[in-house]
Amino acid sequence: MSVEVPFRCIGHTVEVPVSLVPGETTPFVLDTGIGLELVRPEPARRGGAKPSIETFSGHRMSGQEVRGRMVTLPRLEFGGVDRSEVDAGLLEMDLPPAFERIGGFLSLRHFLSTPFTIDFPRERVVVGSDRSEASGAGRARVPLRLLREGPALSVFLPMMLPTGTIATMEIDSGSDALILHRRFLGELGLGPEDPRVRRVAGTDETGHPFERFFARVNGAVRVRDAPTILQESPEVMFQEIIYDGLVGAEFLRRYAVGFDLRTPSITFSPPDLRSPPT
């Protein structure tokens, strides 16, 4: 049996109601690229979080190390999945104004034992179903690769670039555009000084300087094992990162995207193949 939960969009991100205290919900962002649960200090306090002796050390996609304090949440529930003694990072970083109401981030770790679908066209999260039980032309189910770094969990999918090169890319609903390592600029017939390329330099929220290049790619970026799942001539961000790339919400939101981490696998269902509301 599945549980269907409407979500609210904040820009390209998915906001869902998470319960830390029985009878009370707090808006969280469901982010497949966040790695582990993050919670702001005030919701953590209301939820009775206990400080942990552990600290978390992870890496952003640009490579810099990020350290944070850990807490243990007595309870965290979403979509009928009720977990206890949940390890979470304490979110003490300022977020953009649009995220002012957000109490934290929900990661893929919440769904380790339960398949779920982010149905972007219908703005629903369906917990207990990855839509793979239904068949239909245009639907595709392909393997995922899981990466664990301490308490963090990420998932990766082989993607094919217009040149035929295979790039192993993180599935990151918290990012918007497709992101590729800067080394792919030349392979795709582009360069930093190309008039078709827009350069942006700045400093991110951690104080780390960045240089990013934006350009529209000629041709389709496809799921390697399901070439009909694609984005034609996408606008791509190029940057020095620790991965080949990231598949963001611009690619994902045209589908109902099902995850089954037990397998592990991902299912893409075009809008006309969505299952009816439960």
C-alpha cells in the first residue's frame, strides 16, 4: 500500500511535510543529493534532539570539505515511514530567503527500505511505490549505483553525452540544471572564451570561490541504459567538481521518477504513463 503526499515547489526544489513531533509537521526539502538529513536548531530542539559526540565531514560537489555537528532525532516521519533515533546534521548555515520556512532537508536515507516516487508533473510524492509495477511503452527502469560516505548516501546513474561519452552523474533533485565537469567543455565543442559560453565567478555560501560556465549543448543528454529518457539541447553548467556531473531537477521534472534503493534502481515514467492517484 502506498501513501501519496502533495508537495510544494520552492523554485526547483520539493517541499514536503515532515513530522519530528507527533501531531506537528515541519516543512523540509526532499533532496536526493543532500546525503544525510539536515535539521535547523529550532526544529531540532522542538523534536527533542540529543547532541551527538560525532561530527560529520563531507565534501561539496566543488571539493571543499564541510564539517558539521551531528544530533540524534528521537523521531522523524514522512509518508508513513516512521524512523527513530535518526542521525542528522545540524543545519547552521544561512539559507536564501525563499527557504526561510524550511526546517531541514530529507535525504534518500529515509527510503532505504521503502521505494518511493517523486511525481514531478503531478506534484506528488508516492511512498511505497516506485511505479515499476506498471508497464507501458516509454517507461524505463535502470540500475543505480549507491555511494556511502560515513552516514551520507548518494546515487549515481550512467549518462550518455551527445558525443557518445559516458559520464557517471549524481541524481540531485536539489540542483536545477544539468552540471558537468569543466573538462567536458572542449569535448562538446565549447571553450571558456567561446561567445556562446557565459562565465560566472563568485563565492558560494561556504566562502569557497567558484568559476562556472553556462552554455547550451548541441544534442541530447540521455540515460545510457534507457536512451529514450533524455533532455534535448540542455543548458548545462560546467565547473570543476569531484564528479563527472549531476542530473538536476530540470531533467527530472518531466517524469515521475521512482527510486528503489533495495535493488537499487530508478524508474522514469513519462506523464502519460503515470499511475492514477491512490
